[in-house]
Amino acid sequence: MANPDSDHDETATVDVVGVGNAIVDVITQCPDDFVESQGLTKNSMTLIDEDRAHELYGLMGAGIEASGGSAANTMAGVASFGGTSSYIGKVFDDELGEVFANDMRGVGVNFDMNRATTGPSTARCLILVTPDAQRTMSTYLGISSLLEPDDIEPATVESGQLLFCEGYLWDIDSAKAAIRKALTIAGAAGRRTALTLSDLFCVERHREEFRELVAGPVDILFANRQELRGLYEIDDLDAAIEAVRADVELACITVGKEGSVLVTPNERIEIEAEEIAPVVDTTGAGDQYAAGVLFGLAQGFDLAKCGYFGSLAAAEVISHVGPRPLQSLKDLAGL
Amino acid sequence: MANPDSDHDETATVDVVGVGNAIVDVITQCPDDFVESQGLTKNSMTLIDEDRAHELYGLMGAGIEASGGSAANTMAGVASFGGTSSYIGKVFDDELGEVFANDMRGVGVNFDMNRATTGPSTARCLILVTPDAQRTMSTYLGISSLLEPDDIEPATVESGQLLFCEGYLWDIDSAKAAIRKALTIAGAAGRRTALTLSDLFCVERHREEFRELVAGPVDILFANRQELRGLYEIDDLDAAIEAVRADVELACITVGKEGSVLVTPNERIEIEAEEIAPVVDTTGAGDQYAAGVLFGLAQGFDLAKCGYFGSLAAAEVISHVGPRPLQSLKDLAGL
């Protein structure tokens, strides 16, 4: 088992390669009772079909559109730290697909996927931000979930120090096969592999397979405390942390306002959250936390510093509307 | 000539009806040298074709998308004050067209136009915001400029206390004919009509026709000082104000940080700008100024109060990224 803060691999040309659902977010502010009236669970992600997407969109207030997608946000964050990143995700050759591709390029993420010309449209996520800054997401996956093993270019995966996969992809068989292929390629090339559990409902849908991935090809796990408890079906957080410690070389567990805990088989580091007031929109907090940690790992920083970068990036993104950093994380980190 | 702050017309059911280019904005922050390198004139609007739109978009950094369009922003502002408004503008049946229509409905503006299924796509405006908060706009007009007389529904125009038209529409003959039709209908129904000169380049392209409109069917003019000087080809602002005074019953001249001047044939009221720090993005400042004044006029407030509403709305919109108010202008105005 490699030391997670070991020196980086000189044969890799990029810090992190991310794989995920390529999504354009539609963000609107709304009162709590709108979330309830739509039968949605606050602070979670619900999958919806295209008809429901149009219906819910029609009921929402005015919004703004911004590129999102969990792993894509994370790759944008790595780039904002001054790191290098590539992204694998599927968009259609439509207006939102152009938006997504342009935004990735615009922040300096390598994104070379061809835009699909057959199949469903580019994915969108309708995000309702309530006055408490929590976000509730309804996602129409469109073409993004049709990621296939053929979309995984071995050279792209091998180019990264680290591979980062999002659990959200785990709903369609072909996308699962694509993730497994990416994990296999990365492992064979001696790259470290990371997974985020993404969402409690996602964990509940795929608990057994996630357990196999974590015990098997995944080296680094990102989760919040609810997702970690859900994964192991253990109510006590410390007991769940002991369980994950046996499975991965590094687990990064976010614990909301209290910050995060990084655990390896022989270390446990508690990182405080960065103070931020007011918290405007928590969308992207977990994604940016992962960006900071992954950037730090790829650049060979110690774990405490990696955790600090994660807290810093999360604090930036919750200070404004939108899922990606607006300020340079490199500047904020004094790098 | 009617008194511009006379009581409102009881037969009208809506405060203001706006006619303009229906546009989705793409907003990105960039350094000054990018604006220069693209041959753009800071703080102005340039018309671009679709190829150039894709090219410039590809060169821009990551951005956010939000519904825009000058008169559409103004109608959104009127609704934010708690006023009622309707909008006439043309979008295509594509993703951005859905965004535009949804955002209008979402803020409570009546928008009943059918989305076109033939012709070019929905218009977009690429907005570069420089560190000084100034915006430089490049607009691909798409379907928006194909507004025709048939798109002007007499009942919609007659329903408004006030008709508000944007000068930006004045580039295509069919759109000019549509505006003339709207002005004629409004005049015949005894409604007051307003025009914004929109942009200095726009004034230079259409000076003679704008002069005819202002001397003829237009009752209320909105302009900034450069546009007003350009309209009359008079360098001295006070002399230009004297000129416009002879042409319209009310002219509302914005003078940047110094606020605005409202003039009628026998009054001149100077309104201070609302203090705001930091100024983040000046996009939409003129549109929201017009929203405040038009709302005030339609509701029968005196001219000083109308000007104050304009300053208040402009101050709100320049305090954040995006062309429309994020806070309730009704609440801000204490209404």
C-alpha cells in the first residue's frame, strides 16, 4: 500500500483525472415550502426524467445556469489551485454541451471528449437553494449517464497521478463498466484511485458494490459522515471510521461545520472548517473539498496541508452562488 | 402633452409593456487586455454573427448564463418592485429559449410569445466584465432581431400604462416596423411611450431615425450622457438637455456615478446615485434605472421618487454579477 503523501509519479503528466456525470446546473433560490411541496428531500439528489425536468423547471423561479457535475467541479477546483487536471464525461452537441465544454476549457481543464450527436441531450441539474444555504438537487442525467467503456481512453487515465471517480455514475451498467475499466487501467499503471460516495441515497442504492470497490480497487475514499455511516450501516461515526480504515489507504470524511477527518491505517488528522460568513450556497462544497485534498496529494503535500486545502476550497465555494470557485484557489492558498 | 406623473389610466391592466431583443447573457470576468486583444470597445455593445459568437465564446473563460436583454431586464425590474409587466420579444424553441421564457415567468413577467421553430437560434450576449466592473458586450442577435409587426399583439400593447422600447431593436427593418406599430397602437390607446437609446454606437447608426422618433411618437426618453450628446451632436450636456426638453415630455439622463437628471419642459430634477461598494458588475444598470422610473411613473409617484427608484434599482444590480435584481426591489424601496 503506497503512502498517500509519497512523492508523485514522474511518468504522470497531469495531477488528477476525473470521471463523472457532465452536467449543467440551473440554480435558483426558493423558500423551504417549495422543496416540500415538490416532494424533494432537502440536501439530497433525486434523479428525474426529462418530462419531470421540464415540469419542475417551469415551476422554479428565475435562475442562473453554470456548469456543474461533481467530479467536473472538482477538476475545475484542482485547476484553480494551479494544478493540472483532465475530465472524462459525456455531453451532447447542443447549447448546454457547448457551455459545459467551454467552461472546462475556460478554467484550464483538459476536456477532449467529442460531443455526442445521437442520444439524449446534455444533462442538467435543477438546484433549489433554500434560505439556510442548503441545496436540493433534481438531476436529469441525459447523455451523461451513457458513459461507456469506449469513452475511457487509457492514455488519459494513465496521464494522471490520481484518478477520481464519482459515485453518482453508478446507476447505469455501461457507466459502471466504464468506471471499472478506468480503475483497472489506473491500478495497472500504478496510479492512486479515489472515489466519492456522492450522496446518501446513492450509497443506499449501491451499498454492496460500493463496499466491494472500497475494499478493492479504490485507494482513497471521500464521503460525508452520513454516507460513511450508510456505507457500513454503522450508526457510530468513530466505528464507521475504524471500518473504512481497514479498507482504504486514505479516507477523507467531511463533517459539515466541524470540518473534516482524514484517516489512514495509522494516522487520524482532524481539520477545522474555514470560517465563512455568510454561507450563501453550499452547492459544490464537497466537490471543492475533494479538489483541495487531491491537489495536495498530487503535489506531495502532507496530509494536514491537503486537508487545509480542502477546507479552504470548500469555504470559497459556499461563500457565493454557483458550484465552482470564483476566486483563484492558488492565490487564496498563498501558493 | 400629458403630465408624466399624472394619475394612471384605469383601463390599462399592466404597468409597463416592454419590447426588445430577447437574449440570454453569458457573463465572464476577464482582464482588460483580453477586451483589447479582441478589438472590442469597453463598455459598449458590438453585434457579432454566429461564427464569431462561437469563436469568441471559445476564447472566453468559464462563465455563467443568465437571462438578459435590455427591455427584458427592465420588465424583470418592474416586477421586482411589485409592479406588473409584459414582454414582447422573440426566442427560438431551443434550450436557451426555454431558459429565457422560464426566467421571465419566474419573476412574474407576462411572456406569452410562442417559441419560433424555424430560423436562427435564441440570441446570446457574451459579456466580458473587467476588474473595474465595466462590461463589454458582444451580441449574436439570432432570432431576437427577427421581430415582426405580426409579433405585436395590439391587446398586449394596449394593456400597459406605458410602452417601453429599446433602441437595440433598431437594426433590422422588420423590427423597426414592429416598434413603429407598437408606438402607433400605444399612442392611439392614449398610452405613454418610452424609448431607451441603448448604446452610443446604436445612436450613431440610427441618429436620424431616433431623432424623428424622439420628436414624434416617443413621450419619454432614457439615455446616458454620451448617448444624449450623440443624438443631438452637441458636446455640452446642458445644451443637449435643452434640446431633448423640446422633444419629449420627460427625459431621464443617467450620468454614471453622479446619478441622473430628469427633465420635463418645465422641471429639472437631479437625483443622486445610491452609494454602493464594491461595484461588482455594471451590467444592467441602465435597464434597472429605467425599471425604477417606469414603475414609479406607472404607479403615479412624483418624479423625484421615480428617479430615486431608478437609482435604487441600479445600485442593487451593480452590487453583484448578473443583469437582473437578486433582491426584492419592493422590499429595498420599503413598499
